[in-house]
Amino acid sequence: MDAQGPGRADDVDPADQWVLNPRTGEYELRLPPSAPQSSVPGPRTPAPRGTGASSTADGGTARSARRTAAPGRDVPSQRRRRPAPEETAPGRRGRRPAKKSKGKKALLWVGGSTAFVVLVAGVGGYVYLKHLEGNVSTTDVGNAGSSSFSKDEAFNILIIGTDKRTGAGNEGYGDAGSVGHADTTILLHVAEDRSNATALSIPRDLIVDIPDCETTQEDGTETIVPGEQGVRFNRSLGEGGRNAGCTMRTVTEATGIKPDHFMMADFNAVKTLTTAVDGVDVCVEKAVDDPKSHLKLPAGESKVEGEQALAFVRTRHAFGNEGDLDRIKVQQQFLGSLMRKMSSSDTLTSPTKLVKLAEAATKALTVDEPIGNVGTLKDIALELKKVPTKNITFLTVPVIDNPAEKVKATVVPSPSEAPQIFDMIKNDISFTEVKKKEKKEAAAVAARLEGEQSDPSEVRVRVMNGGAPAGSAQQELLYLQTDAGVTKSENAGNADAEVARTTLEYAPDQAAQARALAEILGLSGAAMKPGESVTNAQGLPTMTLTLGKDFKGAGVKLDAASIKTPDVEKSTADQKQCAS
């Protein structure tokens, strides 16, 4: 590594402060002498007995002080490591990020002008982490989101890419004088068991109702920005002083899904993050030469970074019908490629790239106050990292042309498809084929599945629809009668109220029947509800099967690695696609 020349400490590339110690095979964070130091003194290491090594002033040994240093660089004396610290103190030795390490590397992805953000946590000492925290901007969104982040729950993060063009590097992009609209918006839902995630793109031209929004101004005063009805979604940010909390409230109003937190970035995020990972691979079916975005690419695969990467995600006129919906598809493909690049061993084992990513990500990022510290962002990153890329689904709110317009310029949610998409996300249901990870049930609950089972022909049950798609009760009834041998079954229509989870209610003397039906349907012990039976039209006691919003289709077991989803266009993060 090149020796550090003269100059101010903050002129030094943070990546150059990581030095490989050839004696230990580990990377060490070497802060320059003028860098701020922790007020907590490090432990002193006594000289090993019988070695004759003399103690140095900082508690090391003469032997450790004589380690070979690069010309012009001071080498700090060796210090004793604490057992498995969560964050390494300044000047202490940190382990080189390893390919399989879970605590020392973390990636928080999202999309920049495509609303992405990358966070690398656990790569430096306390001083450096506090430095990163100083890069992050925060916004008070009040009760529009959650007051804290929980590692044990499903969570929703609203990712916003703005078209604000003020600030270094943004002068040539966006609408002149724009206050920063929600140019690109992705609602990211991460499942409670971390088996899957859904990234739902919200078109900026979607017609929505923007509710009244309470905002806190820079001077600390609170102002209520009046809402508007029947306007473009992108106006939920910027106009009239609306902040990201207003966008969060608008998403809740439009979808019924409440975002817990938000992350926002501008044009610079795409440029700096793609440069930090040495470019992102993209693919186009035919050559692109777009004079408006200045994007030029040959047909096939290319690598883009910086200005070219931003042009790729910003262009409207190179793909599809030159509209926003086709641009969203390209952005989703780009985001998937970026995620694959960030999770590659080439990135994760490079201290230089990790530090550059951390710097670029935190400088580009604005978040809500509850997650505005590096520790919480690291927790979020680690939770996101648990989700396999093959189970991260990208899709867009299903829409139709606005029927109120003669000249079609805006869209509205599809009444036949959008509600089910929203319900699946709200009820933590995956869009990919995943084996559901049931929480460990209490012994008494699990015992409901144990014991004698009746023959299917002796199972008497009525089927009700409590939130599944229309017609599901009849479809499940046909399956039970024709394929499963449950001939004493009937359709009881719609339940009085919608439920998230499918349940089976039965009387104590029907337990054997209930266990047989649970085996057929793949019900968990928690789905079985001991209670009372009902009397059917023939005056016979009957169990009640209520199909919830987690219903996956007739004949599909609830614990099976499959799911019946709406017929909408979607992709996953592990897929390599070419824009067309």
C-alpha cells in the first residue's frame, strides 16, 4: 500500500486507512494521528513473561513496536483484542471481511434514482462508525411510521428517489426548480421469517388522494399541509412543504399498507454507488442511442457506472413504449443486478470497496429519525441480508388507464388485481415459492395434530371464504369432494369478517376429523381452533373451515413450497434480464 503523504487527515481516502498485517493475516484500521480518538483508553498489554521484551508507553512491547511499517507510515503498537466486540474501537485490530461472515459485513440495498441505498456496517472502529453516522440526514415524520425498528417482525421500508436537482453533481438532471418530487418509489416488504421480500414499485403518475400531513419545519414549528384528491402520486413529496412523511401517509391511504420507515436518495446515489462497486452489469436487446438521456450502449451485455448508470435508469425513450411503466421495469432489472454485484465475493472481501460503499451510501441517504443511526441501519442491513435473492420479488402496482381522461396520461390501480397484491403484502404472504417457516409452537398447540385421524369419508366440514379470492370456497369444495375424498363437505358462502389466516374450528369430539383435514390441507396446530361445531341443513354437527388471505389455491397445502399468485408481471433479484 502506498505510504500516506503529507496533508490533512480528512483528505485521506478512508479505504487507504485499512492495512494488511502480514504477521496476523488481518486488516487493521490505521487512523492518522490527527483523527479524533475515543475518550475510552484501551487496555494495556503486559509484556510476555520470559521474553525480555520491554514495555512501551502505550502498553505494547518493544517487539511489537518494531513491526515493519510502510515508508512514511506510523505503525501503532499491538493491542490486546477484546473477545468478539460488536464494534472495534479506534486503532484496534478488525478481522478481514470473510465471505461467510455474518457480523462483519452487511448490505442494505435499495434503489437511488431507482431509490437504492447500500450500507456496509461493521467495517471500522467506533470513530469511523460515528463519522458514517454524521453523513446520514434525518427527517421527523411523526406518527407516519414506526417509532423503532424491531428485528423480530416483518417490516416495510418506503424507498424514495427524488428528482431534486440542487446540490453538487445534480445540476444537469430533473426538472429545473423542482422541489424534489417522488420520482421513483418502491415499497419494500421484508417477511417476518426473512424467507422472502417484495419490492413493489409505485408509478409516479398513479392517481391518489394525498391526506392532510403534519410536518415539522427546520425551525421546529409544526405545520399541517392540506391534502389533495385525485392527483399524481409524485406530488406527495415536495409541494407545499410535504416531506417523506407525507409520502408515507399517501402510501398508507392508497394501499392500506403502512410503511414503518423511509429511505430517500437523489441522483447522486446512482452515480456514487455504482462507481464504488466498479460498475453494474446490464443488458439491452438492441443497441441504444438516446440523445435525451445521453445513453449509448451496444446490444447485449455492458457495464455501466457513474453518469452512464444514471442515464440507464433515467431514460424513458430507449425502451418499450417510452413511458414510466417501462422505465420501472428497467430500474427493477438494474436493481437486481446491483444486488448481485454487492453480494458477490469480489465486493464483500474487498475492504476498499466496502469502505467506499459505506461512504457513498451514508452521504446519499436521508431516513426517518428512529433509524437515523449507524447501529440501527446495520441491524436493518443484517436482516435484509438474510433474504435469498431468488425470493426477492420485483413487481409494480397493477394499473389501468385513468378512465376520466380522454388523452391518457395517468393511471389508476387495477380494481381486479391491485387489492390482492396489497392484501398479500399486508398479510406477509410471499410471491415466490418458499417453504413457510413456522414458529415453534407451544406443546399444547402442536399436540392438536397428534392422535387418531378419521377416514376422509367421515370428515364433515363446511367451507367459508374469509378473505381468499372470489370463488375460492367452491373451488376448494370441489377439490375436497373429488380429489381428497371428503364427500361430506359443503359450501357455506362468505364468512362474516375477513381473516388473514385460514382456520379450522371444531368441537372436542371432532378432533379426529380435524386432524385428518389438517393433514389434507397442510394446516398447522395454530390454525386448528378447538371450539364448537355448527349444525348443518341435515341437523348434523359440522366443522367450519374458513379460508383466509393466505389461501394459495384449491388443493395447494398451506405449508407447501408453492403459492398461487395474481397473474401480474414480476421478476426476482436472481434473474438476469435484458431491457427491451
